[in-house]
Amino acid sequence: MGAISTGVFLAGSALMAGGTYAAASKQSNTQKKLANRANDRANALSAEMEELELARQEVINPYDDVVSLDDMIVDNTGILSNPFASLGVATQAAKFQAEEADIALANTLDLLAATGASAGGATALAQAALQSKRGVSASLEQQEAQNNKLAAQGEQFLQQQQMSEARRFQEAQMTEAQRMQQADVFGKEFVYGEYERRETERLNRLQAQITGQVQAEVTATQNANNIMASGISASTQMLGAGIQAAAPFLGGTPQVTPITLTPNPGVGITPTAPIYTGSDIRLKKNIKLIGRSNSGLKIYSFEYIDKKYGSHTYQGVMSNEVPKEAVIKGNDGYDLVDYSKLDVEFKRI
């Protein structure tokens, strides 16, 4: 009877423990598949982001096509002249005056000689005629001088207007050319800025998606590890309860050996049962000290030499630098560390 009861207790507890472990394993595998899917998606997004980075437009110089406008600068000094340089004395009037005086005198003398008049009368007549001619000559001379002056002033005014118009036209050409150059520069800057803004927004979206997938992978990995830890803990308790129940039929007090789990490294594991992680320094490479915990434990970043332990960069400790009660020897001879006994979080970084 005792043997049958013992068998019933042990078989029942084993079946319940096995069922619990199987259920936990199935749920854990589902979470692992989700984690792998998220990792694949993150890798694909990272590749897309890298392609986008490589295809980004070159930085431009918007002033590269700006040229000198010196060929539009015109020397207008050829338009200028001195309109007063040709002014002279009105000699024609003086010459006309002398000729008229000579003719008047000759005519007077001829008349006097023909009539037998006295010399004094002839002289008076000649002087009167000369005086009349002088008045005409002086009037002509004044008119000629005034006309020359007005012509010179008109030429000066015309040259000033021509210079003003030439300067206005040249300034308008320069202003328009500068406006077109500036518009070309602003246009290039606008187009470049718009492309850059769109590319930056696309990169930001990809980065947000990558971050989301990484977080999803971490969450799924944590769930998988927690599910397995809980399943193993529950299975252990069931087996222990079965053994305790069978103890009266076996005689003596049973000794239950705690069961430990050695999973591949996870991220942010918070187990309900001890979770041991490969932390032997012989398993790692690219080891770098990145900080210390509150208790003074050294925290490192590292990679695993054998990718079966993990193919990423992780944060953790070295087994030879932590309290001995947190370290056990694995079946392969390498040290395993129970991070639940340390104030250091083992995680992927």
C-alpha cells in the first residue's frame, strides 16, 4: 500500500510539474518567436536606414554659380566734353565794322570832291556814318556772343541728362542682375533645405520604428525568460510537494535539491526563481569597464565569443569579481552568475 501511495504521489506531482513546464515552455517559445520577429524587423529597418544615409544628397554651395558683374560696368567718360571750349571772340563783327567804316569814308570823300564841299563837312559826315555802323556792329556782336553762350549751356545740360540716364540704366542693369543671382541662391537653398527636411523626417521615422522593434524584442525576451522561470519554479514546487507528501511512506525526511536554469542571455530578466547566466570571462571578448553598481561591483560591456550565448553587445559582470554565493559551475565547466543576487542588471545594450 505504501509503495502504491508513494508512486501515486510521485507520479501525480511529476505529471503536474511536467505539464506546467510544458505549458511554460510553449508560452516561452511563442515569446521567443515574437522577439526573433522583432529583431529581424529591426535589422531590416536598420539596413533601410543605412541605405537612406548613403543616398543622402551632397551638401551644396548655393553661391557656386554666382559670377562677377564687372562686365556690366561701363565707362561713360566718352560722353563728356567741354561745351565752352569752342567759345571765341566775335571777330566777324569787328571785321564787318572796319569794312563798313572804310566804305562810308570813301563814299563821303567822293561826294565832297564832286560837290566841292569843304573838308570839315566831309569829316563830320564820315564820323556820323561811322558811328551808325558801330552801333549795328556792336548789336550783332552781342547777339553772337549770347547765342554762343546759350548753345554752350544747352550742350552742357544735354550732357548732364545723358550722363544721368546712362548712370540710371547701368544701375538698373546691375540691380536686376544682382536680384537674379540672389533669387538663384535662395532657390537652391530652398530646394536643398526641403530635401534635407524630408530626409531627416524619414530617418527619424525609421529610427523610431527601430527603437520600437528593439523594445518589442526586449519585452518579448523578458516575457519568455520570466515565463520559463515561473514554470520551472512552479514545477520545482510541485515536485517538492509530491516528495514531501510521499515522505511518510518512504521513511525519513526528504532532501529537495533546488533546480536552476541556464538560459541564453536575456534582457532585463526579473525571475521568480534563480536565473543563471554565462558570466565566465573566458566566454567573452571586447570587454570594457563602463561603470560600477551601488555596492561597488564593476559593470562591463562585452560580446560573447560563441554566438550561441548571444550575438549582440551586453552589460553585466565578470564571475570572478562577484560574491561566491551568486556563482555556480555549469555543466560545461564555465561559471554561471545569478543576477537576482546582485545589484547589477544583465541586459543587451
